Amino acid sequence: MKKKRVLSIVLSVMLVSAMFAFTGCGNGSGSGANGELNIFTWTEYVPEAVIDKFEEEYDIKVNWTTFSSNEDMLAKVRAEADGTYDIVQPSDYMVEQMIAQDMLMELDYDIIDNLDNIGEGYLNPSYDPGNVYSVPYQGGVAAIGVNTDEIDLEITSYADLFDESLKGQLVVLDDYRAVIGMAARSMGYSMNETDEDVLSEIEEKLLTLKDNIKVYDSDSPKSSLISGDCTVAYCWSAEIALAQEENPAIEIVFPEEGPYVFMDNWAVLKGAKNSENAMKFIKFMLEPENAQMVSEEFPYLNANEKGVELMGEDFINNEAKNPPSSVIASGEYVSNLDTDTLAIYDEMWTKLKR
Amino acid sequence: MTKHKFKAKTLPALSMVGPVTIWLLVFVAAPLIYVLVMSFCGIDQFYNVSYHFTLTNYKRLLNADYVNIYGHSLIIALATTLICILIAYPFAYIIARTKSKKKSLLYMLVIIPFWTNSLIRIYGWRSLLGTSGWINTFLMNIHLIDEPIDFLYKQGTTIFGMVYCLFPFMVLPLYTAIEKLDNSLLEASADLGAKGPKTFFNVILPLTSGGIFSGSIMVFIPCLGYFFVADILGGGNSDVIGNLVERQFQSGNNWPLGAALSIILILVTLILVKIYQKLGGDMDSLGV
């Protein structure tokens, strides 16, 4: 009898303290004094320390979710109720697509008063003229990595990747717009050609690349370059930067034709519940010291010029980590194609891979 | 009267079968029907599924390049299944018939790989087989070869990875079938003067063919869909049907076409299961 009473007291104490613990949690970090913010970003792209710093500085609780492809992001934003996410991080062509579908909110430049930290070359992009809906974050260039210990051929352009001496040497991005676009640029065409005659010309050229490609890999193309399985890579500049750290013989080449360029951006969704906090967040991310924290952890091409200036000589002079602005200016973004043209691209890709 | 009957018979039955039926309807039938419906839809200018009837997706399935990939995929699946049978049969036979106390340990060896995600194990093979991987380094160090062997990114590598991943699915049904084998039949065969090979082909093989069939089904079907093996070990050079489906749902952004492609997979599966049933296969041993 007594035993039972002791037990029940212990249990009730535990229950009550648990409740206190919960409410305590609610007052502490559950939600900030200035409300919440729901952000939806790429995986491995935004440092956790930066988010923590934002929470502390603004007293806003951040709920953070990640995605691994633009299409994945779009599907989730559509499937969830309005207001689930406030901020998203779409790439160039996806910004264009989301604007066309009326999914993005105009940015409030009264709050975001530091857009001029972004380098001139990244402002006013073709996918969002006037940066009405988006602010550039980080991006990259599809460059060429060459293991100079193994390759004597002097590679200066995308066209050189088609050279017969490179048989079975290439690792390329497993991305049909990237590879077909590269073939197109090597011939002087745009990555976004829609003319059927031009496309069949591109297809002919593309298929001559087949024997040179050893592996298609978007996840970690640097691995094949580092391990020596491949000696030439067509992949993101940041991947080449990481490969160089393992093997100094690897050199980066920016193609003469001008590279395929991508840029990821901050944008606010139309149904956002915390739009004001979202604007504050973008302002925060634009601050140079925060951009610097980003570059230190994820060395992609950083659009924040003032932030890059803080990075020191090693970073600034490393072309793979910090591609020259002339290269970016000569490059081209992928844009959205109509579904019929896309079907032709899909056919070309299937032919290459079969 | 009918009310009474309902209470006595139908209600208990409903309460037992009901939840399972609802589960199956919601989580199995509904998604499959959705895929079927989607495969007849088109996409709008923003690549969203637009619900109007069209046969375009099925027309595109007949594209020669696609058909070529189906062919390759079937060859990969067939080769994988045959290799699995050849390796798994003796293996399962030894585990099932051994009198040793190590029997359960041997059985465990088949199960253990399941403890690690197959994706990770496949990545492991990639670093083992690379030109500067352990296997090449070892072979070069013992001076068996001078130049590293190019193992990776070939159709053969894809088949190797498939065999590696799906081997246990062949062993387990074979083990069950061989375990059930009645020893007195083997003794009878020996008494009647049959030698080893004769007993094997006339007695053991027919009696365990059920295991071979169900093992084959469980290996062949995933083979058509395991796109990650083709991606990681095949390097994208030996795509299977699963890669086509994955591409349309991801970068291709054409879900209806992806749905139509997965209908092909479902059809192949149904046909194989039907053949299996016709041959007298036991549905229970498939785990369905």
C-alpha cells in the first residue's frame, strides 16, 4: 500500500517536472520574441553557425528544411499548405519558372538596404531583371578540370573535350542540360537552342562525345578525378577546387566559349506568413561578414563581393574557388524550355546514354 | 434475423479484415491507380501534371532508344539472375544440408549484409574497384599486373553490383526449398542405383525448382529497377529501366512519362508472376 503511494508520488513529480520542462522550452528557444521564420534551402549549402547567429541577433526562431534539387523543392512547395515555407533558395531557371507561376513575393528593399554588397556582374540577371524577386547567393561555373600529369593535350575550350585522344578519359555531370548545353556552346550555339535543325546538328556533335565519356557523375565528380579513374572532368568549379587540394597537378580551365553558369538565390514565397522576418533574413545574409562565413565553409562562387574581399588572398586568387568576373560575364544560364523542345533534349540524352 | 446474422458473422469478420483491407486500399491500390491515371496525362508549360487524356507518353515509350535500353536492362537482369542461381544454389545447399553446428552462423552470414544500407555497400565497392582502389593496389604490389585494371563503369560492373546486392534474395528461398527436401527420397534414389549427378537432376532439382523460381523472381524484378547500382558502378553507361523512371521524375521533370515507364515495370512484374503461377509456383514463398 505504502509502496504504491510512493510510486504514484514519484510518477506525478516526474509528470509535472516534464510539463515544466516543456513550457520552459517554449519560453526559451521554442519561438523567438520576434516570431518565426521557415527557410527551405539546398543541403550542405548554408552553414549552421550563420543560422544560429541570425536567431541570436534578431531573436527569431528559424525552422530549417532542406532539399536536393530544384524540382524537388518546387514539388514540396506546391504540395504543402501556403505558409509552410517563407524563404526558398531556387536556382536561376527555377526563379524564372516560379515568377512565371506567380509564386514569389516582391522583395522589400526598404528592409534589404544592402543589395549593393553583391557584385555588379551578378545583379540584374536575365532570369529576374531588376532583382525584383530574388537576391543572388552562391553559384558556380561548369569548368574543365585537367590532370596535367596525365594529359599532354592543351585544353582551352569545351570543343577540346571532343578530341579523339581523350577516349575514355572524361567524367561529366550527369545532367542533360549541362552536357547538351556544353556541346551546343562548343559549336557557338546557345545552351537554350530551340530550333530543330540546330538541335539535330548539336545531336550529331554530342554523339561523338560518347566514346570520350567514362562516367556520368553529378554527386561527386571530383572522386573520379582524384582517384585517377578519369583525367579530365567537366564539372562544377567548386568540385575542381576540392580536387586540387588532393592533387595539385589538377588545373582548372575556363572554356573559351564562355561556360555554363548557375546562380542560386534567396526568394520569398507569396504565401509567406513571416514575410517581414524573411526580408530581415535576406538582409542578414547579405552582410559581408556573414557571406564570409558561408564561403569559409562552402567555397562556391560567392556573389557577395564585399564578403569575398574579407576572405583573404588565398581565396581571392584561387580561380577555382573564385572564378574571375570576366568568366561569369561570358557565361550563360540555363533557361526554361517549352515541353516539346525538352522532349527533343530528352531523346538526345537517351541516345547518348543508350 | 438478418440483423442478428450481421452481428454474429459479418461484424467480426469485418473488424478483422477491415483494417488490413483499408491499409491495402490506401497504401497499395490508391498509389498504383494514381500512377496509372498519371501515365495517361500530359504536362503544361510549367511541367506540372495536367489532367487531360493523352497517349503521348505511351507513344514515346516505343522510341527506338528507349526500347534499346529496355533490351539492355533485360539482359542485365537475366545475367544477374543466372549468375545468382549458379552461386547461390551450392551455397544454399551447403547451409541447408550441413549437420555442423555452424549452420545458424552460415545462415546469419546471408542476413548480415542487410544491416547496412545497400547504397553504402555499393559505394564501398566503387572505392575498392577504382584504378587506385585496394584491389588494383594489391594486384600491382604483388606484381601480378603492371597497369591497373579498369574494373569500373562497364556493363559487367553493373551486373556484378546487382549480383552482390540481390544474392541473399536468391539464397533465402533456395534454402527454404532445400531444407524441406525429404531425405528418404534421396536414400531411395541411391538404393535404386542412381549416382550423384543423376539424383541431382532427377530428384533434387525438380523438387527444389520452386525455390529457384521464387528466387529468380525476387532477383530479376529489382534488377530492372535498381538505378543506383547502374549509376554508381555502371557510371551511367549501362542504364536500366529504373534510370529512365528516375530521370523523368527528377531532372526530366515529366512525371506522366515517368509514370508510363513505371507501368512497364509493373507489367513485366505481373507477367513474370503470372508465368511463375502457371508453372505451379507457390505464392507464399514469394512473400506476397
